[in-house]
Amino acid sequence: GQQLNQSPQSMFIQEGEDVSMNCTSSSIFNTWLWYKQDPGEGPVLLIALYKAGELTSNGRLTAQFGITRKDSFLNISASIPSDVGIYFCAGQLGSEKLVFGKGTKLTVNP
Amino acid sequence: DTAVSQTPKYLVTQMGNDKSIKCEQNLGHDTMYWYKQDSKKFLKIMFSYNNKELIINETVPNRFSPKSPDKAHLNLHINSLELGDSAVYFCASSPAPRNIQYFGAGTRLSVL
């Protein structure tokens, strides 16, 4: 089935640093989503992207929908301790199932 | 106030038992989902219902049976539990099949 390659698998950074993570797919999507999961909680939507080339920001977060429709990246600027968690990308084509990446575990050292 | 709520949050049981997990959403959404998250945090869809009708049924053992009594509820019944069923199960909902999904807090199932 469809698979998303999400990288890096984990990141250890200092508070204040910028972070970048990305997802690539062998097939196209028309929706890319970025979720964050805190320990013991369900994934929470951060940013939704609906158009190839689209660049969207949500506070310190910025995400882009790749022009080929096969990739997306998420940037976090000036990281803070509460950014800790697992970040998931997810792609969807039409009303088909949402396909998730394997997650990027972010650790922020104060 | 919780939009998508699941019960119980934790479930510890013996191999061979039958158990159910309940999910309710108060968002007025038409579509609901069950996902399984394994120990490596990989999220995989199991089932999806739209207006009480099954629309996605991934390759899941038939020991797993979803039931949607109405649009706001999607329960998951698991028969003859096995060790490999241990995971976190997430319910989610969306306005329609192609819309953004909102997740519950998860049910951590441990089969001993």
C-alpha cells in the first residue's frame, strides 16, 4: 500500500533552535496534513495544505505542499520546551484513507 | 466538552477475553474512524464509517468488529484477544470522508 517516508525519525535540539522535518511519497496526494501527538494524547492537527506549492503558517510553524504533490515539509522556528512530542505527516487523495508517516520525535532541551 | 471521547482510557485484560471500546463525537460529523497505533507509534487505519455505513475496512482480523449505532458513535468490539492486539486504539471523526480528522485521546489496550 501507500507509504510515506518521514524524516528524521528523531531530533534532539536546544531551546531556541529551528527545526525542519519532511515527508515524501511515491504517489501523489491532494491533501497534506501535519499533526502533533503529546504523550498519552491523540494527534492534534497543526496545519492542513490543499494545493500544490501552498505555504501555510500557524504561529511559529510553517508547512509547504510540494509542487510535485509528493512531498511536504514542516518547519518550527525558535523552538520551546512545549514543542516536545511526535510530529506526523499525513497524506490523502480525494476521500481515500489518510496515510500517515512514521513520525518525527522531537526533544527540546531547555 | 470533549469533541471525540473514548472509553475506557486504559484496558488491561487476559488473552482470549472479549472486550469493547466505545467512541462518541459531539461535533456533528458524518464520518468516524478507528486507528491502531503500535509500539513504534505507527498509525494505521482499521475501519471507517460514513453515516453509519462501513466505507473503509482494512485488512484486519475478523475478531475485530466495529459497530455504529448512530452517526455520533462508533464502537469497537474485539473477540478472543491476542497478545499482538496490545496497542493504543484511536477513534477519530471528520465532517465527511475527505475532510480533516479529529482524534480522541486513545485507549491503551494491554493483553496479558
